[in-house]
Amino acid sequence: MSIHARLSRDLDALNHPATPRFHERRVENRIIQALQENEIDTEDFHYYSARLRRVCEQRKEAA
């Protein structure tokens, strides 16, 4: 499975209400690690970071 598929899957999992709050931090760490290991470029990093921020805001509003 590609890194893009894994990150998208992890971000999609955050949309489920049963997903624990600590999962947000885990996804953030995976995005950072992917950049550090050159699996994604800076453009992808910004895309996934913005997507994570949007999902976290939606989760916060729903709570």
C-alpha cells in the first residue's frame, strides 16, 4: 500500500466518531515521519496537514 493510501485511510478513520482522540496525534506523527523519510514532498505534506487540521476542527465542533 502506498504512503498516500495509508495517510488517506488514517485521515478517513478520523471521521468516525468512535475513533479515539489520540489517533489525531498518531496521524500527525505519520505525516511528519513520511516527510522526514522523503516518502512525500513538501506539497503533499501541506496537503495532508491541511486535511488533518480540517478533520480535527470538524471533530472538535461535533464534540
